[in-house]
Amino acid sequence: MSGDVLPLREAAKIWARIALLSFGGPAGQIAVMHRILVEEKRWIGEQRFLHALNYCMLLPGPEAQQLATYIGWLLHRTRGGIVAGGLFILPGVVCIMALSWIYALFGKVGTVDALFFGLKAAVLAIVLEAVVRIGRRSLRNRIMIALAGAAFFLIYILSVPFPAIVLGAGLIGYFGGRSGVAAFRAGGGHGAGGGAMVADADTLLGEALPDHARPDLRRSLRVSAICLLLWLTPVAALLLLLGPRDVFSQIAIFFSTMAVVTFGGAYAVLAYVAQQAVSSYHWLQPGEMLDGLGMAETTPGPLIMVLQFVGFMGAYRHPGLLPPLLAGTLGGLLATWVTFIPCFLWIFLGAPYIERLRGNAALAGALAAITAAVVGVVLNLALWFAVHTLFGQVFAFRAGPVALDLPVLASVRPWAVILAAAALFAMFRLKAGIIPTLAAASAAGVCLYLAGAVS
């Protein structure tokens, strides 16, 4: 048993190290895990690592955090999964909360506004880079290109809900992989990075299936009941005590729903969250979602931690009888709780069954098709961000089933265009990292403010 060889206390130190290094979105986070867990520590082999990653890619929620939970569970049972998954998000929870306080207190101060003005332009470049990165990996044949194009058309032009798009792509990939179509044979995933292949047999975990990883119906029902109670009890209590119109009830219900439908990672859901938070709930002002995403990009942890910022601002602006900062803090923590508790449920419930499916062609086909569709969804997000970052005014165009947000061309923001172009050049041509690009763009925004170029 791996737990006998590797004490959980020692493993926790490594999980904490991974958490503190988890910058750069899921691609960077998964690469860090691969380098440390597979190549450096040899706790787990290449094939088992990729198999776990493939399963996490099919789940709603942040795949990097779920991958950490999965591997922690493999090594040290349920306690190991809680430690690995919990530590993975802890630095982000602390950092986003601190930045949310600063934003709430000083967000309208000129220099702070200017800093986030620069951040928005850089985040736009980061999202576009994500489209290219995912596209290069997943669009390897005409079928995958067609799936990406169809996904973009459906979500951008016809406003089809992205969960329906992802589900449809998954079904196409599943049956394509099951029937042996060559285009669906290549699996997805964010890529583990370089490094030598490490065989499962040469690792701490080995090739054999651990006893605790074998499917057990009684155990599955017990784990499901506990996770569901932890997840849904606060939601039900808020509804009963405060009613459905209270901001805390709305946060609990909305982000619980997001936890179930956030297929494809943070980028695939942020446009929808931003639209609902601005238009339906009035938690954010237009463009503030980009500020929150900039915070998530510059701090360790999953990008989906931006939802904590949304919950914070929603409760901060609708505090009821509570002091605004206390309400914001509770709203942010509530959003985080209902977002991440389901992640543990998906792993602890499904992983024992998935461990038996290593090498399954149908599962690999579903993953490849979903990853291709996500390219179209992320491209939609990139255009939505571009419209709201580069232009000061947007109008809604409606014609039959077509629904678009179009910019008022006369409202273009020249310095936003220049900063976004500079960030794109830095990332694509100079191969600058996310942190240096964000830091430079933020500094440029402050300098432009001090020079009187932006207000």
C-alpha cells in the first residue's frame, strides 16, 4: 500500500508545494503536477496519470484540481484526496479574498482602475493564446475542426447553451471512438509536458489496482450521501431561512448549478457567468468579470476561483442587514464551497469505476471530441471579452434565432487596443509567461493613468 510507504504528512508537503506553484491556468498546473509527481517523485506512472487526466477532462469543474484529488485518493484513500484537492485551492481562496477586499475598497481609485485596465488587455491576450494552444493540440483532423466550428456557431450565433454543446460533442466522440473511426483515436488533455516516460511498474503506486480503488456499491452510496449533504445542506438552509430572492440563496443556487455544468474548464463558462452576473443578478458591472479573471490569472489555483470574486461582489453590493465587507466575505466563501464540494463528489464516486477503464477507446473518443468543441466555446469567450474590453459601448443585435452583442465602433478604446496587441506580441512572439505579461500590462495601465492618457 502506498500509504504505508509514503506517510500522508510527507505527501501533504508536496501537495502544498504544487499548490503554491499552480500559476498559469490548467496547462501550467498539470505540467507542474506531472513534473513533480511523475518525473521527480515517481509516485505515479505516465499512463495512469494520463488516464486520470482524461477522466477529469470529462467532468464539470476545474480538471487540474480534480486531477490532484484523484491522485491523492489513489495514494492515500479519501483523506489523501481531501488533502490534495483542498490544498490545491487554499492559496487561491486566500489570495482572491484579499484582492476582493482591495477591489471593493479601492476599486474606483484611479490608480487601481488603471491597473485593472491594463490587466483586462492582457487577459484578452491570454484567452486568445488559450484558443491557439488548445486548438493546436486537439484540431488534428477535419472532423475535429468541424466540431470546433460547429460549437462556435452554435454558442456565438445561436446562443445554444454550452452544456448541450459539450454533451453533443461527447456523444459524437463516444460513438466515433467505439466504432473505431481513426479521427477519434487521439485523446485529449492539456498535455503533461515533456520528460521521459515513466512506466507505472517503476513507481510508488505500481501497476496493480489498490484495494481501496476497487468499485464498491456500499462505499459509493456512503460517499455520495456525505458529499451531497455537505453540498446541498447549506443551499437548502439558506432557501428555507432567507427565501429564494435573498442574495445568499441566489449565490448558492447559481454556483451549485455552475458546478454541475462547467464542462471544459473555466474559460468555457466565464462568458455565461459574466452575462448572468451582470444582466440577471446585477452583481457586477460590465467589464468587472475581466478584473476578476485578472485576479485569478495572477494568483495560484484554478481559474474558476474567479467565481469567488463574483460571489463576493454580489453579496457586497446586496448585503441586507450585514456589513458589506462581511456579507462579501461570506458570499465569496459560499460560492467557493458550492463550487468545489461537487468536485470531490465526482472523484470519490467515479474514480473507482474509471480506474477499470484504462485504454478504453470510446472514452478517449469522447474526450477528443469534447476538447475540440471547447476550442469553439473558448473562441466565443475571447470574442465576448474583446468586445467588452476594446469598446466602451455594446448593443444587442437580435434577428430570429441569431443573438449577438456587437460593438459601437466609434467607442473604440485606442490604448486598450494597443495594450492588447502588445500583450499578444509578448505571448506569441516573445514567448513571455503569463505573470510577466500581466505585470507589464498592469504597470503600463498605471503609467498611462499617471500620464493622463486614460482616466
